[in-house]
Amino acid sequence: MKRPVILELDAPPASPAEAPPVIDQPAFDAAPQGRAMQIAAKLAARPRSRLTRFFWQATGALVGFLITVALWNFVTGLFAANPMLGWVATGLLILFLIACVLMALRELTAFAKLGRLDKLHQEVIEAGNRDDLRAARKAVDRMAKLYSARPEMKWSLARLRERAPEQLDTQTLLRLTETELMAPLDAAARLEIEAAARTVATVTALVPLALADVATALIANLRMIRGVAEIYGGRAGSLGALRLARTVMTHVIATGAVAAGDDLIETMTGGHLAAKISRRFGEGVINGALTARVGIAAMEVCRPMPFAALPRPKVTQLTGGALKGVFTRSKDED
């Protein structure tokens, strides 16, 4: 005998009204992050591999060899065709070689100046840590000699030479030196940083071309780093500027300063009306702030003394000074 079969009715189909709402994912983050400066910093700080260095060294040697052979054949051909033109070409070639030697000497001098700043920085730190007054006086004398040829530093140097012999404590002597010598240089460096931050922020906000903000950030930051080095007495050549920029960018990435935090984003974009209206203007503000961070790192790398007596510049202060008049603040925030 078969048992009865129970047929269960299907549950009623779901109504479209019961479907969960579709959440639209934004195409971009709500807050600007300063992508241009992050990309520029990573490109500048990216270390080159041994294979890459070997490739460029071999390429440079090959190109130099080909140019030398071509010049030699050109000059000897001129001598065979017309001796007078051959002598003219020889004279021009000699002038070219002299210019190359002078440029090489300038680059070597630039590397030496940067190395002198770094050595002086280490001497000041060691003298302060050991509380060695004699070593501190030697470092101060070297620093005074470094800036003795600059007319704008004569008054500061005169005050330092007047008051330095009276100091019998290492920290007091170093703080006096920093106050007298570093204060005008820090002010000039801040102006250089503000100009670079203003340039990066303006181009990011107003130029819609792809990668234009990245290129502007790279060029402006390289120029800013070179300018900061020259202010502190470390005039850098072309190769020296690239090496210094890599050092600064590596320092920035190592300290995590290239990533704009939420507090910085809120501080920079929260009070600017333009940043509230346009995301592009918000990106400009953040890129300007990150440029200021790179400038502060350049000051720390190029400065012959660490920050002690004088306060370390703040990103918000530099960015506010750079963007003053570029982005107007909203009245309700004032």
C-alpha cells in the first residue's frame, strides 16, 4: 500500500519592493589624497637596480665612444679637405673639452659642498650629545666660515662673534648659533617652499591635462630642493641636485610623510571654499601640503644644525602662507 504524497506549495516569489537597495560605489574617494605628489615622491626616491646602473653606464660609454670616433673622423676629414677648416674645428673641439672639464669640476665642487654640510651637521650633533664645548666651538667656527662670504649674513655673524666667547655651556653656544645664523636662512627656505607649494597647488587645480600635475610636482620639488640646499650653503649642480632629491624623497617616504593623513586632509580642505566645491581644487591643496612636507624634509637634510632652539616649520603654516590669496576661505569657517 502506497503512502500518500504530500505536495508543499512553493513560497510566494519575492516582490521587487523587497529587494535591497543598490548602493552606488563612488568612482573616487570622497577626500582628495594628493596622488600627484605621492607618485612624484615615489618616482624620485625609487632606487636603481645594479642591472639598470650597469645598462646606463654601458650605454654612456658606447655613446661617448661613438661621439669621439665621429669627431675624430670629422676633424681629420677637414684637415684632408681644407687645413684651415681643420684647425678651426680643432679649436672648437678644444673649447668643448674645456667646457666639459669645467662642468665636471663644478659637479665635483657641488658634491663637496653637500658633503661639507652633512659633515658639519654630524659634528654639531656629536658635540651636543657629548657635551663637548671645544668640539662645539670648532663646529661653530666652521659654520661662521661657511657663511662669511655672504653679505646678508654679516650682521648675524657679527652678533655671533660678539656673544659666542661669553658662552661656557655647549648647549647654550649651539642654541645661540642656531638663533643667530639659522633664523634668516630658515626664513628664506620657508619662502622657497611656499613658492613651490603654490605652484604645485595652482597647476593641479587649474590644468586638466593628464600627468601635468605629476610633471609639475617633480620639476617644482627638484627646483625647491636645489634652492633650499643653496640657501644653506650647499650649492648643488645637476647631478648633485638629483642625488639630493633622491635623499630627501627617501627620507620623506621612510618617515611616512608623503601619505596625507585624514587629519591633514581635514585641516587643509575643511576651511577652503574652493576645496569644498571642486575635488580638483582639493587635490591642489593636498599636493601643495605634501610639497611643503617635502620642503621641510629638505630643510632637515640640508640644514647644518638640527632644529633645537628654533621651532620646526609646520605643514599647515607653510601651506597657509603658500595658498594665501589663491584659495579663499569660507566665511563660516572664519
